[in-house]
Amino acid sequence: MTAHKNAARSPISYLMTHFPAVSHTFVADEISALEASGVPVATFAINPPRNVDAKATDATEWSQRTTYLKRRPLGTIWLTMKALVWHPSLLGLVVRPGGWDAKAYVWRIFHLAEGAALAEQMRRIGSQHVHAHFGQSPATIAWFAAEVANSCRRPDDPQVTWSVTIHGWHEFTNEEHAGLRAKVASAAFVACISDFTRSQLCRISSPRDWSKLHVIRCGIDLDRFTRRPHPPDNDRPRVLVVARVSPEKGHLVLVDAMHELAARHDFDLDILGPDADGFSDVVMARAAELGLADRVHMCGAATHGEVARALDGADVFCLPTFAEGLPVVIMEAMARGVPVVTTYIAGIPELAIHNDTALLAPASNATALAEGIERLLTDPVLRDRLTDSAAQRVRQDHDVRRNVEHLAHLFADRSMMNPS
């Protein structure tokens, strides 16, 4: 109680790329759980929500309470110029990590400007800590905001600190560009969504900073994702995938897997998720080529409620991804009691344990994926065993209310370092 009381002296600023967002409902759930535990949160985003994100849960309410950094460009430019005139050492944030890459310099100048705007907004509301979700642009801006704020503070003012939640894959594909080693060194702490994520940050960062790396798993609202009362009674089995329709999510491999099953099973394959650069057309062209055009259904982007209804109607949930952190939708499927087939990559096996809570296949192996789907379609005893174990695992490790307690204590520790 004492830690939470200290943490509540000033709001924690949360920074995202876009907010609200259909694909990042877990961030909204995390903020809501923190506030329910007594931690005040002020929400910031670099960009306003995209059109598809207008469908996000409570989108209007979240938009009204969120400050968007790019909506005041002239003020942002003025704040940046003032900070650089009075504190030219801030220019080192731009030039040190960028080498001779002119494009990188330009982007980092933009990030410094957005960091200056965030620092000013934090000053106005009395926020002394900013937490970013994702290790690329949001983390860079949060880091720069803390540097700007601290360069301008008076000697008796508390220090502004920052932290970040790292999810994985995208942050690790270009480590130099993401600047993760420098970010870990600068951050007060780093929340890692899985042991795999922590391991990759240990690989990148200095061992003296490993104590900053805390595994805090993403969670879901278990009141909203309760166990469905019974499996669906479909005329033919429905296989569901929920993911952005882009190459790294493995949709083409899943279509090939379903082609292998087509000779032995009738089925429907429902694909939910926003399209990335027209890749939906590529997937549907492959389905037509294999004679599956009437069985594969491209459903488009979906709200949280629509995902829940699709899960209720699914006989099997399959995520054939090549590149992930630990997808929240797997937690949601397991909580609803839908049997899961997915791939053995990154943090996924920490939740989807082969033959215990799910069936796993090597990424890109259509035959193994088909075998896993077929086992779940034809073996009710296996389905029941896996779904029972999976639901228990989600309750144990991915309850958002329980998981934010660790995060709240870390925020409290930062506040107690600089009591007001």
C-alpha cells in the first residue's frame, strides 16, 4: 500500500505509437488495471488513431483522454529549438548513435522534437516518469523526453525517469537501428513480455544492466474472456486465424496446410485481421489456385468483440506465424477454451507448450501444421485435455490484474527514488 501511495503522487505517462488501436487492446487493459490498483496514468501517442482503430474498444473515450504529439507541429519546433539553444548537449542524442546515416539523423531530430513536446506536457501535469510500449520510436521519444526534462530542471526538481515494455521480433530485426543497448542503459527498467524477450536483451545489453530487465507477461481481462460454455456445433469445422495479413504471419503456409487436409476433411478457414500492403489478395489468389476459394474467407479487421465471437465459433485456432513476441490472441483463444495450433518460435512455447496446452509445429512447415490441425479436429479427448490445461495456464500467468502489480511496484520504486 505504501508503494502505491507514493506512486500516486504524480501520474505515469504512457506513450504508444497509435492509441487506441484494435491490435493493442492489451495496452488499454493494462492502463485500466493500473488505474484500478491506484496508479494514475496519463496517455500519450505519437499519432492519432487510424481509421481501422476507430473500432477499438472504448475508442472514443480513449481518444478524448489521449494527447497526440504530432497535432502541434509549430509548438513542437519551438520547444526543440529552445531546448537546443539552452542545452546544446542534447544534440548528442541525435548524432552519437546515428553514424553517418543522414536519414537516421533526420528521424532522430523528429524524435527529439516529439520528446521535447512530451517533456513539456509531462511538466504541465507533474508527471515524473514515462513508460513506452515497444522499443522503437516510442522508446526513443520517451528516452529523449526524459533527457530534455532533466536538462531543463532546476536543482531541487525531481529527476524524470523512463521505462519501456519490449515485445520482440520487430525490435530485434535491426538492433543497431533500434538502439536497444543504449536504451537499456538509459532506462530505469525494462519490462520484457517473455523469458525469450529478456534473453535477447541480455544478449544485446551490458551484463551490468541485466538487473533492469524484468519479465512482466502481457495479460488479458479474464472477466471478458471467460471459458465458453460448450464447443460450437458447426456444419463443418471452422479453423480461425487472427493476425495482420502480412507475409511473416504465415497465412500462405496455412493455406497450403489446409490444402493437404482438403482431401480428408471439409472445413472453413476464417482469416481475421487488417490487410498489410495488399497481401490479402496474395493469400486469396493462393487459395483459388489450390481450389480452396469457397473454403477460405477473408474477414478483414475486427474489433475485440468480433474476435471474441469468432473464437466462440471456432473449432481450432491456428496462428502459423514466423515472427512474434508472445501474441495476446493466443491467450484469448486459450481463455475461451479454443484448442490452439501454432509455431515453435520466440516466446510462444512459454505459453503454448506442445502436447500440454497446445500443439506446436515448426514455422513454415505446412505438413506439420496440417497434422496438428487434423489431430485437434479428430481427437476430442486431446482437445479437452489441451483446453483444460491451457485455460489454467492463462489464469496462472496472464491475468492482467495480477501482472500489473509487478509493474506498479516498479513505477513506485521510480517515484520513491525522487519523493516530492
